Amino acid sequence: MTVSPGTRFRLILDEPGDGQLNMAVDEALMESVGNTESPATVRLYGFAPPALSFGRFQRIKDRIRWEAVREAGITLVRRPTGGQAVLHDQELTYAVVLHKDHLQPFQKREIYRFIAELLLEGLVRLGVSGQSSRKRSGDLHNPDCFRSTGEYEIASSSAKKLIGSAQVVNRRASLQHGAVPLDMSYRRIDRYLDLKSEKQVEGPSCLSAELGKPISLAQAVKAFAEGFDTALRLRGASLQTGTLTDWESRRAEELLQHKYSGDEWNLLY
């Protein structure tokens, strides 16, 4: 697994925002990078208000606790990536977008492995011990993403899931994004999804639990930005702060309007 020499990564730092718009932006980035109109991109952001996201093909609409969702003001959105449901609240969210020429071999497992190395460097900056999982574990059929750990997802030194990731790859580009919980708020997911028939497993972790103290979003963003920068430089690449292009902003608004804000997509299954 090698990064193409001299690859320049763009770092986009966004304030916490609407979940449906967040997914639209990530898809717009994948299109732009795939068309070679933008460089490889790392985006760090959050969700406000809290959002419940579902995997691309996840069957979920019959499990939603509608009254609780409405009372809490939870946004619902189906991701362009796979995986299971995630309650996004107090977390750092990352997205890494690559063109097929940025990484060789350009394969799902190698992309996961590459990004895992970047994430681990971010944890180092916080003083958190993490590890890249070498096999799947937990209840893989549970609709809650944090009830199982996939290959190359990040777990704590005690093997508790710490970062949940999902990915989509096409012939030109890949998008991987994931949740890095700051606290245990994501465990409230069973208030909004019917999980009562699912096997209960020992819980995953979060940054504050690993550190033994609260951590702010700003602290997490700083640590992961520095970690990504270091890890990329060690691999012959670079990371430079940037913003969305005008085309990406317009495309994200189009995707929001015609896809991510509608039940036809979000409640497809």
C-alpha cells in the first residue's frame, strides 16, 4: 500500500451542521475528487442538531421510534456509505476522499488500512492508545454500528470499539467517513431505534472514557488534524487547509434538495 508521491491533501474544517447537508457535502466531495477537479480531501466536522444516520442499504424504517425522534428533534439521513445506524451527537466526524490514482492498490481493504493509520496518529496526539482491528467482532447483524467492530476499524487498547467507519468505492474515487465519539451520548440510540430483540454486547468506548476526562470538539479537531498531517508527511504526501469549491457547494445544495432531504432516499428501506 503506497500513497502516490507528492499527493496533496486538502483539509476542510467545518463547524457542526445539519446531518442531511453533511452527507450531501461528502457525496459532492467524492464526485469532485473523482472527476479530478479537487485534490484528495480530509474533512473534519460534527452534527448539530443530533442526527441518526443509516447505512446505504440498511433496512431501518420499521425500527424507528418516531415519537421519540420527533420529540428530541433528531434529524434522519441515509448515508451514501454502507454499515449500520449511528447516532451522531457529541462527536468528531471525519471524511477522507481519494481518487483511484492517490493510493495503490486502490481496494476497499487497503483504503481502510491506510485511513486507519491516519486515525491512529490522531489518537496518539490525544494520548489515547488505539489499535486497528484485524478481524470482525461483536454482533455483526445488529443495526447499531457500535455493537460490532469491522476489519481495520479502530478499537481501544482493551479492544472496545472507539471509531465507527463506513465506506463507498466506485471506479474513480472512494469516500470513507466515520464517527469518533467524544462521550457516551451515541449510546442513546436505543431511544430512537427498536433494538430490544438484539443481542446486548459489552459496550464500546469514547475519547473521554479513554482519557478519563472530558474532551471538547475543538481539542479533538486539533489533535486529528495534526495527526493526519504527520501521518501523511511520513508517507510523502502533504496536508493544506482549504475550503469547498464553488462547484462543490452548489452540488451539495443540489444533492440536499433532491436527495438527502427527502423520505424517498432516507426511508428507502
